[in-house]
Amino acid sequence: MGEFEGAARTIQEHVNGAKDEGGIRVGDIPTVIGGVMGGTGGINIYPSTKKGPCYSLAVFVSLSVTGKKYARGHITCRQAIEKLVQHMQGSCYKKTEVAVLFVDNWDDNAYGDWKDNLEVIKSFAHIEAYLLAGKTPTKINI
């Protein structure tokens, strides 16, 4: 699948387990990501309440499917893709080497709007994307 398949599976388990408990709060995302990917000290995480320096790894999480019990503050797939582009082509240009996108609802129109930017980013960085829907995550080829 991909380098971050294991992380995607664990995050999927957290998402599925949290549905009955009121969902995952935005403030929980760094803890979940850090637990799965070896700590948050060297990872840029979106959304987050903290701003930090640029790291070699950035993770973008969109948990926004309508009707699920997610708390306010989560970002849509479109917003996650926009944040990824802004991070990789703006504030952390060529400082972040890997971007991972986890979404529970894929927005093909948003992808189409940002596809050219993502292609440019892929010329200098590695990008992986996973759809967190159903029982197991699905790798999205972008």
C-alpha cells in the first residue's frame, strides 16, 4: 500500500472507535498522530492549536463527514488539501519532505482544483493520502 499504511489503519481504528464516544476532538489529533507516528515533536499537524517550526513530516487530517459526531474545528477535505499546498509551497517550502493526508470524505472537485500544485509538490516531496472510510483505510493515488 504505502509507507504510512500502518498509521492509516491505527487512525482508522481511532476514528471508528470514537464515533460512539462523541468523535475525535481537534485537540486529540496531535495525541493520536503522535502515538501512531512516534511523537509529535518532529511533525507538523493540521489542524492544530499550536504553531511550530517546519519539520520534515507534515500530517493533514480531515474528519468532517456530515452527520458524524465530530466536534467543531475539524477541516474539510478541501481545507486539508489547501493547507497541504500552503504548507508545502509556502511556509515550509522544501523544508518538509513528506506530507500525509488522512481524510474521511474525499472531495474530487477540491483535488481537481489543486492537482497542478500537488504535481509540483510531488517533484520535490513525497505525498501519501488515505481515505478513512469503512473498516479499513484506502490509499488514494494523488
